[in-house]
Amino acid sequence: MPAPCTSHGHLLRAAPPGCGRRRTGRAGTGRTGRGQPPPTAPPRGGSAPCTRGGRDRRRGALSLPPVAPGDGPRCPRPSPRDFLLAGSDVTQGPPSSRNDVSGGTPLAAAGGGIPSSRRVTRARCRVCAPPPLPVPWRRRGRQGARRGGRVTPVGGMAAGPGGAAAAAAAAAAGARGLGAACLRLLRRAAAALMAFAAPLLFRLGYSLYARTRLGYLFYQRQVKKARERYPHGHSVPQPYCFPGMKILPIPVLSNNYSYLVIDTGSSQAAVIDPSDPLAVQAAIEEEGVMLEAIFCTHKHWDHSGGNEVLCQKHSSCRVYGSALDAIPRLTNPLADREKVTVGCLTFEALATPGHTVGHMVYVLDGGPFGSPPCLFSGDLLFLAGCGRPFEGSPETMLASLDVAVSLGEDTLLWPGHEYALECLTFASLLELDNSALEQKLQWAVQQRQEKRSTCPSTLGEEQTYNPFLRTHRPELQEALGLWQAGGEDPDAFRARVLKEVRRRKDLYQAT
């Protein structure tokens, strides 16, 4: 009679030869399954019994307890109905209470029934039984986690040691992609915010500089740093001498110019825009002249910061400038076209608003000395550039530039800053085929390599390469992509061209 499996509740029939394999457990221990001792005698028929009484800890399979020899023949491969029965509940009862579904033999011929609290699932021989039915991946994942094996979730990616690394790498790549997208969005938002806020912040900073004591403190810091960096000035002074007159550029701060104009016959002098009083005073003492006048082009500290100290040293000195600008120690306000005489020197004041409301330029009459007129332009006009219209519109700035151009082509230009190399480089980006511009740029590069000043220039030269004086030229208009609309006023169109050139120059400085 077949021997029942007393721990799993299904009939164990005769197994084919070689189906059951003896398990020795750990090497040298002789243990099988969950601590079951090995059989003491070989089974009948030359086959080893199915000795798996517990889970195979290496492969995670359920095994059956050993069957003593002589308990009956081995079962053939179980049928699907045996698997169904093996998964059912077995209740305690008399030996004949349930029959074998295959042959009508009692299910429990020995050992009594099995407690009803015990449910047997997939209790079979792992070797001769078909593979287990598939289970959901979540359940397999939990089992695999308990057993330390590989889990194959949906999508076919293993969740073992290698699969976990691949999943982590994929998650990291996704996080990096998301982070990069967020960073791009933040950059775009910051750029848009700066494009909106930059003009407001610039206006706020300019107001603090021009209208409060913070500007003066900033100017003092500029002077201190420039003296440390350029103890002998940012450029080599190059005096220009005419019969009875001398013009001495004084390099101050990091790129400013002050000018000492001397009447050599009377040793009387005037200074234009004394930024650093120490540098100006040193030039006055070296030349052995008496300072009679200070001409300020506008109120900014880098053009008027030395007024106070020089007036204290030279009690007879008078300060000239526009009443519309808050010029320090202003004693003699000037009107447009008003003239001032210092010794044999005659200066004419021209109102050129735009950079500031009260900006003025001064024209020295060179006729008595056999020289062309000299324009001290402050921040209205530079070599190949012009000042920013902080307190004026493009139309206002254009009118002021036209005033300067009307002085004549032979007029010498003495600007307030050494900006030649930067301005010429920018102009070369607008007009690529301008031969005069290319030659002037090469000359300026050579001059600055030797730390030589690039002033003076002439207004005739400036009109050949200065884009701010070439708003009427078709080649510049075409380079900017601007065309005059039908019925548009020519001056209005030129102001539009000037505004575009100014915008591009500001962006060029920012980069």
C-alpha cells in the first residue's frame, strides 16, 4: 500500500529512478532540510527517497520529509489533480473520511489527520513536479527580498544587486535630466528678470551716485585705488605746445583725463575737469603757473571731485559750469555760448545736454596762437565714441553731437576718457569694410601698447569712423538693419539709429 505523506497530506507514489536525491545539507554535517537525519538504509528499487522535509535554503523550494524504507512504493509524477488536492485544506477525521482522488485509497492510513489550521500549498517534490504557477511580481519581489534572490519586476529589469544599480543609475539619469530642465528654466527666468530689472537697478545706482554722498565716497575709493595701481598715471603725458599756449593732458583715475591749459606769456592757467586734485596740483607746481579758473563739463565726481581741494589751495581760482548741474564749489554759472577769458586764453561754453542735464563743453579759440580750435568735450564725445545719455533722450544727445560737429573738421578733440581702443574695436564690428577705421584701430593698438595717450583727434577724422557721428551714413544704417520709413523725419530716423548704436555699445561693454 502506498505510504501517505504525513506532514503535507498528499499521496506519495513511486518515483521514477533517480528522481529523489539525497541532500546532505552543509558540508560534513550530514543534515538534511530542516535538521532531518539522513536515512539509515537505501530505499527499495535503488532510488533515494525524497528527503526534502523543509525549504531548500539555497534554492528556496519546499521539500518533503523523509519516508522510512518499506512504507510503500514511490509515486509517479503527480497529476494536476494531485496538485489541486495538495493545495486544499485537510481536516482532521477518521482514516477513511476522505478517499484518494486517483484510486479510492484512504488518504491517511497512518498517523491520523492533519490539523485544520495548517494549509498546505504547492507541497510536492521539486524535481519531479512541474514548475510552480506564476505569481504576481509584487509577491515575488517580497519573497525574493526574504531569500536574497533576484526579483524581476514588470519591464524585465532585474532588481538584484546589478539590477538595483541599473535602476539607481536610471533614476539618477532621470533626476539629472529633470534638474537640468529646471536649471534651464531658472536661468531663463533670471535672464528675463534681469532684463526687466537691470534698467531700474541702473537708474537707482546712478541716482545714488549723482545725488547723494554715496557717490562722493565711491569717488574717493576710485581715487585711492587708481593712485595705488597707477602711481604715475594710466598713460604717458604728451604736451602740445603752440606759440604762447600749452595744453598738458593729465592722466587721472583709471581712464580719465584732466587738462591744464597754460598761457605761457602770463603763466596763468585753467584746468578742465580736475578729477584728482593731487595729480593736478603736482602738474601746476611742475609747470610753475598760477591757477585762475576751473572749467567743469558736468557734475559727476570723476570730473569735479578736485574742485574743493584746489579752491582751498588757490584762493583766486573761480569754478565755471552750468547752473543746471550741482557742480561742487560752483562760483560762476555759465549760459550757452558764453565766453570766459583767462590771460590770453578765450573759452566758449556750449550747452550739450544728454549725458547730464547741464553738461557743457568748452572750445578754446586757437586763432591768437596759430592753432586750430580745441574742443574739451568731457563725456559728450570720445575718440570713436560718446557718453551715455543718462539724463537725456536720443534726440537730445543727437542735437548735442551736431553742435560739436558744427565746429569744423580741423577742431582738435580732447575727450574726458581714454576709451579709444574699446570704442574703435566696437566700431569695427559694425562697419567691417571701413578702411579709415581699420587704420585708426591699428594705430590705437600701438599707442596703448606703449601706454601713450590717443588724444587729440580731429572732428574730421571722427566723422570717418565714429559710429555716433555717422548716423546719416547709409552703410551704418544698413549694418544695423534700419531703414527710414516713408514720411519719417530725417532727424527722427537718425535719433533711432543713434539709439540702436548706443544699445549695442552698452551690451558690448557688458560682455
